[in-house]
Amino acid sequence: MKRKQFELLEVDTFEAVVYPFPRHSHTYYELVYIFKGLGNHLINKIIIPYKSGDLFLISPDDEHFFDIKKSTKFCFIKFNDGYFENNKHLVPDNLITASPTDIMRNSQLKEEKLIFDEPCKTILRKTVENIFDYDQFHKISDSPIVFFQILSIFGLIREASVKMNLRIDNGSPKKDDLITYIHQNIYSPEKIRIQTVSEHFNISKTYFSSYFKRNFDVSYRKYITDYKLKLIERRIQSGQMTMKQIAFEFGFTDESHLTNYFKKQMKINPSDYKFQHAL
């Protein structure tokens, strides 16, 4: 096996009868191609049988392991967010709606094994071989030739997903649509639960939190808390509503529940806060 992941893109290949790593996750992305062998791929509590010609997508949110049944030769194509950011000027327009990293994080492409028909199956194998062969002679992380080879793999993934009726384009909600939904439903706790929001936008709840943090630079829980507190603060400052009315509006069980929530978050009682911020 090769050195640790330091480049924006690296390729690693090895054959084993026992997988040499424990169940683990990464800080980067991996396309894992099976040159030969049999076994099971365990990813996020899902077990998927593998054989020669299979391709698996691993993102930083995933935890995985290979249970080898028959000696297996793997090829790992590893990259991070910076790889596609550095080459975004080369990315065709049809990858804008679903970027390679969005595709890598798509839960449907992990819950189902990708099926490649001919000639895509042969093209995929040759493409992986081309990338590996190039790596033996040149640095691949800054090679436009290799970059287009990587893009061709995502083209094959797209074609396979269409045939399997798996949704990858627009699989993630638009940022404005998501925020609009949250703001409109901030008064209904059951509607802003992660499971409810993820179902509404057809995104796996397993990936929702990481998706939100990646796009808004704040955790979903903190965003909800901060926005809700801002609205409650405004109502307290205005003096137009009682604590009972505010509690009812935001779905708290009663005034005491709201008071305890506010005090825990703001480190001050609502009555004292009102006095300090009276309009």
C-alpha cells in the first residue's frame, strides 16, 4: 500500500484475503473499485455483496468495512473537496446540479449496489486501469487528463443511477428553499425535526446534519435554537404578548417550559431580560 493521503487525489491498490483495516471512516472521499474477488461491503449498517467489477462510493460521513470471502483486489481512488474546487473550471455544466461530492454523499447510491451494463462495465474497468497506470509515471493530483477520467466515472455513475431509477440530480434541497421551510415552520416543533425536514426534501436523515453544517457553517440544532431565540427575544422586548402566548405560539407545553428553555439558553430569566431590554 502507498503513503497516507496528503495529495488532493491519490490512487491505492492492493490484494488481500483479510481486509487490513477495522471498521472505519475517513476525512476524504473514496471510489472503491473491485478488480476481482468476492465478499460483503458493510457501510452504515448496510451489507452489500460485492464481486469483480463493482464500484462503491465512500464519503466522510460513512463508516465502512470489507468482509472478504475470496481474495480481493481493490483499487481506491481518494480525493477531497479541494480536488474538484481546484478543477471546477473544467467541470461541464451538467454536473452543476449534482456535483461529484454531492453524488458521493447521496445515500441512495450507498443503499443500492450500482449495476453497470455493457459497455459501461468494461469502460469503467478500463478507466480505473488508466488512472492507475498514469499514476505509475506522473503525479495525478494536478493532471487534467486524470481529472477527465475521474469525471467519466461520475458519468457512468449517472447512467447507472438513471437505469436503476435512483435520484441524484437535485437530490439535495436548495439552500433558500430549506431556510424558507425552516422559517415558515419554526412555530411547529414537529415540522422542524430532522426526520420530518429530511423526508420533506427527500434527503436521508443520516446525512442531513452533515449536509446542513457543510452548507451553512453551523449545526442544524444551533441554527434552529438561535433563530427561535431571536424571535422569542423580539416578542419579549415588544411587550405585546404574554409568556403564555409566546409559549403557545412556539409549541412549548406551557409558560414554565418556555421560561426554563429561555433561561437555559440565555442565562437570564425572561422577566429580567424584558426589564433590561425594554423598548
